[in-house]
Amino acid sequence: MRAVEITSFGGPQVLALGDRPKPQPGAGELLIRVAASGINRPDVLQRMGHYAPPPGTSDLPGLEVAGVVESGDAVALADAGIQVGDRVCALVAGGGYAEWCIAPVAQCLPVPEGLSDVDAASLPETFFTVWSNVFDRGRLQAGETLLVQGGTSGIGVTAIQLARALGAVVIATAGSDDKCAACLALGAHHAINYKSQDFVAEAKRITEGRGVDVVLDMVAGDYVAREVECLAEDGRLVIIAVQGGVKSDFNAGLVLRRRLTITGSTLRPRPVAFKGAIARALRERVWPLLAAGQVRPVVHSVFAAADASQAHALMESNQHIGKIVLTW
């Protein structure tokens, strides 16, 4: 089969099409004939040598795919109500940049009615991540306020839409006025241009001094101290990436006085049972929203698999709004 390989660690140019053996599913797994593969920031980090795949996982990049079930563990398929020939999308721990991909049955979801394979391939990584971190770890409730850092990223557009659909007030940050307008169009109640405005002062102004209940942070570094300042009492800060650095100095006194929670997680190394539980929650709570059009995929660009290097260059430019997808 054709697959996009990381020929050496480095820039986008190290990605190249190669030939790999077609994988074979094992117990609890199925084989997907891939139509489209989503691109995510962890793929870029893996290409640069900063994010190794978990032991036993394919060395090929790619954390999400959509396509048709070709074969699999018959018992697991029957238990999940999946048949050979069904269109599915799946979260995988690696191997998604290929014409065929193995996925745990528990991490597969049906392609929502009315969505294309490209649309479906843009869903799993961000939807699993946002559900796990904003709603499970962050415990966001209807009526609370969520601050989303990087509102036009793949994670950001998903967090804005899900939080709005489930009754939260959403504040998003972005790096330009055009991107702020995009956040508002996606459903954010307020948008802050972090290059020209102080998001701490703006968050306090918007909430009339109360602060926000949950912050979804992909930056870390010196953002943590500022986010602690803008959290309300019993607020929760959830860190899912460290693009701004791994070290932070913050006012621990505020954490004590306001009873704040600082937490975070990475999804890729978690066991299948954990991810399967997220998949079940998504199917029950979120997939109906997609089918009804209340939440929608946001795909910025689509590239042929042979042009994966161009897709990665676009992601690193930060000029996109939403997801970037490869097609096979």
C-alpha cells in the first residue's frame, strides 16, 4: 500500500510517499480502506522527532481516518454493531497516513449522516480531545464560561461549537481580527485578539470581574500565570499542549484562595478502554448534534496524500482556520 513516511526528522520536506505492507487486524481491531486522513499538530511534532508513537504503534504519522471497513474481528464487530462495508471514522494512535489503517473497534464511530469522508476524517482527534478535556476533566456545565485559547485551530473550532451547543458561554482568543470574526461565526459569544488585547483584562471585563470557569490551553509556558488570574472561584485550567514551553511560574496563592484546579492530559498513550468510553459518550451526546447540523466539521484545506509536505507547511504557517485533510 501507499503510505506517507517520515524519511528523517525535520521540516515538511521529509514527508514522502513510500510502500508498506498492508496491515492485518488483530483481536478487537478492524481494517479501514482509508479515503481521507486528518492532519493534527502531534503529526508535526512526530515529524520533527519530538513526539514518538507509543510502543507497538505504527511509525507512520496520522491519528484519525475515515473510510470503509474492509475486515476485522468478527466478534468485536458484531458487539459494536459494525459490518464490513460500513463507513466509519476512527481515532488511532498512529498509521493514519496510509491507504489502509488498523483501528481498535472501540475507537470507531459511524460517519454521521450527510457528511463526506473528508468531513468525517476531520472529526475524531479534536472531538475525542475536546470531550475528554473540556467536559470530562474540565467538567464544563451549561451556563458556565469557557475560554478557548487558539479558537481557529482544529481543537478550537471544535471546542467553540460543542461548548456553545451544550449551553456554555464561549470566549475565544485568536491572532487576528479576521480569525476573531471566524470564531464569532462559529458560535463564540466573544472573541479576543491576543496580539492587540490583554486576554486577562478582556476575560474579566466580559465576565464583569467574576472570571471564567474553564480555560482550554494549548500554549502553557507564561500563559499559565495569566490564565490563573482570569479563572473564577472553583475554576479549572486544562492544558493539552505546551507550544509556549513546559515551565510556568504562577501565583499559587490564587490557586489556594479561589480553589482552582490545574490539570492536563495527552490522549495518544491512553488505553483502548479509555478512548472507547469517550467514543460512546460522543456517539450519545455529540453525533446527534452533527447529524442535526448544530455542530459541523470545519475543513480549511484538502491535499492529495502525495502533497502531505505542503499540508504540513500550511499547518505550521498557522494561516488555516479549522482542519487540514489528506485524501487517497
